[in-house]
Amino acid sequence: MALLDNPLSREELKKVIEGRGAARRVPMMIHEWINPATFKERAGEYKAVLEHYPCDTVVTYLNIPQVFDAPPDDPSYRWLNFDNPFPPGVALDTNSALDDWAKLDGVLADFPNPNYPGLITKNPLPENGVYRVGLWWYWLFERLWSIRGMENALCDFYENGDEVHRLFRALTDFYKALVARGRKELRLDAIWTSDDIGMQTSPFFSIDVFREFFKPYYKELIDHVHSLGMHFWLHACGNIKPFIPELIEIGLDVLHPIQKYTMAEKEIAAEFGKDICIWGGMDVQRIIPYGTPDDVRREVRFMFDTYFRRDGHFMLTAGNNMTIDTPLENLKALLDEALTYGITICR
């Protein structure tokens, strides 16, 4: 339990996400993006600071398959049905694990089973009335490039479209079963996943590619999540402004992080803030590692003044994982300003 304030309740968070009103303060989930172990011998100091502030969600990781490695009790619980051909340390974004689409038939015939017992953690979630989120990384684009390599993946939309659709169909069916288990076995309130479909200056691909290869599968899974009574949260780094109206159209509930220095925050807030909940991400590229505590506090206030709405639709977190160059004083400033100004602005 946080020492300075209690977490918001599940109902308070739902109200904010759905745009039905602000809570008693702006929701904050900074803890989800910082691991004290990152700071090695100083881990205890960072952990002590985090324990002094509230986190308004409890997040559990869903154990989705790895590309090559399968658990001992299910050798088919992996995305590809063959062993890793690369030497240790080879990056999958620069190499093609699935080097030939002719192998796809075998991959799909031996696709991982979403009923695998180890998919769901056996650790019970706390019964404290806090909003529950189930998380896995890599939705469609990130999963595609993780098995095809980045260069191949970007060419596949034009050269191997049928195969991409077959893969995305199988992934979507797996994810639909996964989220149904999350709702039934963990009583989740939301599903959170990632698809970094933007670069620093623009999306990775055209709106036409998005509409053909992503939008239908995104919509199908979001609709399925909604049918189970849950919200859908998406982390997508980079400049994705052209895609935001499409994401709103298909019912995405929460979008993270509106990455600083890639899009104009005030424009995004003005155009889309009424239609989607923005899970604003504090900049971790420049301000957190290299700014002063005063810089951090100013940025928190800028974000709150930009995104906050009386009808909700705004929550605060970090833009991505905080790294070892995060000063402890900057973390304190972020948490303290988020809590104190988050109370003030809601009055």
C-alpha cells in the first residue's frame, strides 16, 4: 500500500478511461516502467522511493511463446517450429528467423496452443480493488519483424501479402483465446500490448498498408476484448498521428505514450483527447536522464495542463522503460509532482 495516498479504485479508473469524469487525482502508473533491479547496488533506494507513491494498476505478464525456445512441458509452445539457427547474440530485427515463407505451412500446423497451462501465471493477484491489466509485448508488426527481420517485414506487405495475412490470422486467433483466459482466470479489467508502428518522424508504413494488414485484425481483437467486458490498451512508440483516427474508429480505449519530440502534444490533445484516453508518457530520452528535478516538474505540469480533461481521458506514466541513467532525484520529482499536481488539477 502506498504511504502517501491510496491507489485509485477499479471504478475510478474505469470512469477516467471511458471519459465519464475525472477521478480524485490524475491516475499514475509510473511503477510499471521502472525496475529497481536496473540500478544494481542502488536498487533498494529506488525501490524505497517507488513504495512511497501510489500505482493505480496491478499488471501481470501473460506468458506468450518465444520465437524459438519452448518450455520443457510443451515443445510446440513457441512461434517457430524449428530451433534457433543463429549464434548467440544475433539480433532478430536484422536477421530473418523465418527465412523462407515456404516454411509457414509447417509453422501454422504446429502453432502454439493458447490453452497451454503456463500461459497464465499461478501467482494470485491482490484482492485490493485495484484495476487489473494483463500484458504481453509484440502484437502484429513487432511479431512480424521479430520472425522475418525488419527489412523483410517491411517488404512483405508488398511482396508476400497473402503470407502476412495467414500469419496475422493465426496470431489473432491465438490472442483471442489468450484474452478470454485472462478474463476468466485472472478477472482482468484490461489487456495491454505493444506494436511500435511509428518512427521518430513518421509511421513505418503508409495508411493503406495499415488499413489492409492491421486495422481488420486490430478491430477484431479489440471487439473481442470489449465483448468480454475489458478495455484495450496499446503502447505504440513514434509518430503515429495518421493512425490515431483509425485507432479511435476501431474502439481503442487507451493509447500510450504520445512520444515527446515525435508529435505535437497540444495538437494531439486538441484533436483526439475527447475520443480516446491518453496514457501520457513522460520523456525518458532527454528529460528524465539529463534534466534537473525542476525540468522534470515543469514537464509533468506541461503534460497535465495539455492533456487533462474534466471528463477524464488522461493518465500519466513514463514513455518507456527507465534506464540506469535515471537520477534518483528525478524519479522523486516525477512521482511527487504527479501526485501533488494531479490532486490539485482535479479539484
